[in-house]
Amino acid sequence: MRVGAPESLVRQLEDRRKLLEDYRVIPDSRVAKVAGRRDLAAGITLGGKQQPAGNGIPGSLQNGPLDLSTDLRWVAPGLKLIVFILDMCGKGGGAAASQQDVWDLLRGGSPNLKEYYDTCSYGRTGLDLEGTTVVGPIRLDCNGIGNPTMGSQPWTVTSCRGANPLGWFYAAETYATNTLKLDLSQYNHRVIIMPKLHQTFQEEGCDWAGISTTGPINPEPTRPANYKYSYTWLAGDTWENPWLWFHELGHAQWLHHANTPELEYGDIGSAMGGARGFGLRCYNPPQVWQMGWGSAFVLLTRGDLRPGETVLRWLPAAASEPDHFMRIALAPAALAAALAPASGGADVSGLPAACTAQLWVSYRTSSGVYDMPWKEPGAGVVLVHRWDGTSFSATYKPYGMASLRLPNAKAPAAADVPVGGAYVEESCRLVITAQDMWDGYALVGVCVRTSDSDTEDDCGDGLDNDCDGLVDMKDPDCANGAASKKTSRPSSPRPTTPLLDFGAEAEAPGLIYEGLLHVMIDSKSKAGPSPSPLPKPSQGPKPSPKPSPSPKPSPSHKTSPVITGRSNSSPSPSGNRAAAGNLGVAKGTTKAGAGRRALAS
């Protein structure tokens, strides 16, 4: 058993402290409590709050010391909500909530939205309760005329197509302005809670659980300080789930769905995904970066990598630090050389020139009510994500590429998440491995293969050619005479991503209809008991199956499963497009009598 921190961790923390001091970063107030370790005695703080560029007001552009010169960042401002509870001329099940019901979700219940934001943003983007107003129930007419500035289009409550959703907002806003004398300019997010069973009086295809604008209603993706307000619609049968609010308001702050190559919404590491997993959860690393809630703990570019050599870096658990993840930015050679002048202007990484992937690596655990990807408290894995964006308003979707079991760490049940021992980004010949864990830190390895071969093809060059952790004759490839058996894999071109995904049902300009939330939010009647400190099943996704014992880590890299990432497993275009617009819709199937949290989309 170790006594004190590993020397490599101490050195890494010392280097990080010096870097932050050089950039005059404001130290984080939470000093790591690592008992009996030299890093605490040396006064090293783990992580650090960025010293903002300019005036530092939330919503302004700002980069930190471990960002790239090409990055465009902001810190998402606090949320000032105006929530409209609607009754649509008596149709459906009537108003879904009272004002007190909404306030209970925002601040009084457990879980609640305020604590959700405080936890996942590390205190950087809060729900401003003093600046929030709940209005209603408001009884709308069955039909009306919309905003004159948008052409005075007629609207009806029996359709969610065309200008109708905007018409509902215009009617509610007119009431708030004319009758209640409210100044709507003070609210940066406007939310409608639909009547119960709205799908029973609206046309087919309107069985969604949530809709939100992608960014504000006035999209200015390079001028965040001009953010005016967003629109969000929540179904009356699912509005009580705080995950739904966190998901839809994520869209309103430019976040896209978090997927896996095989499954839309399949990323277990984000509330913008969540088709897999147990409970509530925060966002994944690229989305934390987009929101301005955290920066890289480790930044690697081409200039930091060499073929056949493994770079080892420690990462703190996501729950412990806002700056907790590794960002591997494999920019084109010319840009990488400029970012890493120590390489003498030459690309010595061994990466193919066509490789431009950007990978994000983190150590994620089930750490509490608001971040429980897995049922077992404390269980965790090393997650690998791919997201090629460099802007807070980037149009790329993040993809969860791999979950890697960490030796010496508590792992989730095998049935809860597919896991492997290594991840290979084949178009880059890059191999990422989970090596070790010590007191909340994960040791991650990053290696570039010397060729497209996955065997040790040179048994006397002193390099780990296939990045399996075994050099030359220590590798069974050499001992078994397998070095000559090369498996060539040609590099693939950089994947492309559409600006927005529009489903086949997107008849109304700006509306995106997509399947989602019924997968994640189950009815009360199906919910079982959950151990403390997990969220109540009635307020979160259906619990995962009973866990089975986790297998012990394999001592040999050769026998560990390998998760492979090809370029076609990165962001890919949607098959259907519609006219330009910026509304993101979550869609599911609400059924009468299925319970108040029967579905979401």
C-alpha cells in the first residue's frame, strides 16, 4: 500500500501550480486534502479559477492558460427564469402545476434545480432565485394572433407545428406585460409548462416532452454578451423531472445532444445524453468546457507526443475539480507546431497529417444525487469523448467513445456500461489507456503507434510500436515471431458534422423533432427503491439492473479489450434537413395514466 502521493503526481501538481502562477490565475479556494502528502505541504492547489479576460462578467469572452489561441470561450451567465404555467382553453388535463409546485422544484425539493446547477457548474452558473418569476396558471384562448414583429401569424393550441409554439409564448408574454406589468427584459430564459396530456388534443407527432431554442432566440454565436433570451417548452406530464430542465436549458446555452457512435443520446456521461445510466448527471467534459465551468487539467498537442512512447498524466475525479479533464487537441501540423515551439517547428508526433481529432479524457464517478451515472456510489471509469469544436457555440455534437476500467478503482457493474482496457482512435493511430488510480486520481496513458500495425513490428528499436505497454522482446508479438504480421488500417478523412440536425418531421422552420426522453424517465409505478444518497427513482431515470461483481483488471495489456474509434464513429451528418432555424426539440410518447413522469424526449 502506498504511503504518500506518487512522485509523478507530485511533480505534475508542482508544474501545474507554476503554470497557474505564471498566468496569474486566481487560486481555487478548495485546497486538496491529501493526507500525509508532500503536495499539501508544498501548498499546491488542485485546479484554479481562470482570471477572465476583459471585465470578467459572465457571458463575456475569455480564455485560460490551458486553452488554445483559436478557442472562443465564455462563462454561461446565471439563469433568470420566467416560468409560465399554461391552461390551453381547458383542453387535456388542465394546468399541470401550481406556482408552489414549480418553486418546490426550483429550490425546495430534493433534488431541485438550484442545487443541480450549483453542483454541476462548480458554483459558476447558478439559478438566480431572486431574479426568477413564476406566473400562472394562465388560461389561453384556443386560437390567437402572434407577435406583429413576426408577421402576426395565427396560432392554435391544437398544433405544435409552424408558428404555434411561438404564438403561445406571445400570448403568455402579453399577459405578463399588460396585466402583471412585468419587465420581461430581465429574464434570460423563458419557460412554458404545458397542460397535462397535451398530446391528446394536439395533432400526431406532438408527443414531445421538451422543446428548446438552441442558444437564444436572437442567435449571435460570436457575441455572447448580446444574449437576450431563450424559449423552452416542457410537457405537463414530465415537467417535474429536474433532469428535463437541465437538459433543455442546456440546449438554450448552445449544448447539443451527447451521443455515442451507435446511439443518439447514448453518452452516459452527460445530461444531454442519458439513454444509458442510472440517475441524474452533469455534463461531459467538452460541454463543461463550452459552458465555461472548467478548463483542461492537462492539455496535449502534437508537440507533446512521440511515436512509440507513452505520455502518462494524472487526472482528478470530475466531482473534485472544475479543471479535471485531459484535452488532446490534434490540430493540423502547422498549427500544432506554432502551439508547441519546443518541437522546433517540426511535427515529431508520428500522427498522420490527416488526423485532426480532438479527444477529451476524464475520470468520472457516481459522486452524489446530481451526478449518478451508475447505481453504485463511488463507482467510476475513465471516459473518452470526441468533440472537435473550439467555441462555446460550436455546432459539433460530442460523442462518448469509450469507458475504460481503471485498475485499483471501484468500477460499475459490467451490465451498466460497456468497458474496455484501451481506446484506439485509428485514423490517428492514437491509443488511450487507463493505467492506475490513487486517492481520487486516475493515471491515463496516451501513445502514438509507429505505424498502422497493431503488433510490435520492430523488436529492437526501444519503442512500444503498438502502444500496448510492452517494448521489444517484452512484447509477446516478438517472442512469438508475430512482428511481421502487420494489420494495415488506412487513415480515414476527418468526419463532418451538420450545423443542426433536423428530423423528418421538421415541417416548421426552426423546429427539430427527435426521439428521446421516454427512454430515460420512467413512471412512478415502475420505480423501485434506491439506496442513499441516490436520487429518488421517481425523479430520475429508471435504475439499472442489479450489479454483478466487477471483473479484476487484466495484468496484461494484450488481453484487455480494446475499444476502437474510426472516423465514421465521430460526428456524422443527419440524413434529413429542413430550413434554417434554431429550435431543438426533445420528443417522446406521453400516454394517459402512465404517471406524471412517464416520459421525456
